[in-house]
Amino acid sequence: MTAAFPDDMPGPVREGFEAMSSVLHHCLAALRGPIFDVAARDDRSGPMHEAPKRGEPARLPQSTERGSAVRPGVPRDGTDCCALHSICNTSMVDRFRARLPELDCVGNRAVPVDPDAPPPGAIGLCIAAVLSSHPVRAVRA
């Protein structure tokens, strides 16, 4: 099943979406709304925009001072499933594993999502955590 592209999806994001497996289109399009909904309810992330990250559509705060990108995509282990990705240089997914054991996290950045079921409430918590987190940046001397 191929999902229809929303009219407001930016061209470069649409290109990343088109390059993905058609099996994933439905899931990835379905996650777009919940990401924007969570961001709208959580003032820590601020206004959102979409941009390609690692060749896949990502949603991120417009201000880099607000938080980090959340990217629906495919886990890098080759699993053909839909997952939400966070930045990998944090312990975010480890915290998800500890606090939300019902999620089956993959590696240090992916939270798989069933494309045939509504995202569970725990996914909203993960989205909010990523959108409001700040990566640790190297301090220059």
C-alpha cells in the first residue's frame, strides 16, 4: 500500500520518502501526524519542520537550542520494519528500555513501531523525549 503524500511535505523530504520501500510508506506517513501532534502539545520542542536526515524524512525543532530530530525510518540492522530513530550519541534508547520495557528497542537509536497498529502511548513519550533532548556537544578549549 502506498500512502498519499501530504500537500505540505517539503520536496527533499518527499524524495527521501519516495526512495523508501513502498511497504514502509503507510507506516511512515502514519507516524508523521503523531510526531507533529506531540510537538504541538509539548512546548519544550517549539515549532517543527521537516528535513532529510540520513536520506530519510526527519522532524525536528526549528531551533537547534530546543531539541533533537526524530526520524521514522528503517533500522540499520536490515530489519524491514518501521522504527522511530533518535540521535545515536545519547543514552536515550537505553532510558526507553529501562522505563518502557514494552518497547522492543533496536541498537542505540531505534524503537520499532507496528505499521498495522496505532502507535502505543509509549511512542508519544519517546517522541517527546527526543524532541526535547539536547545532545552533549564537545567543549572546545
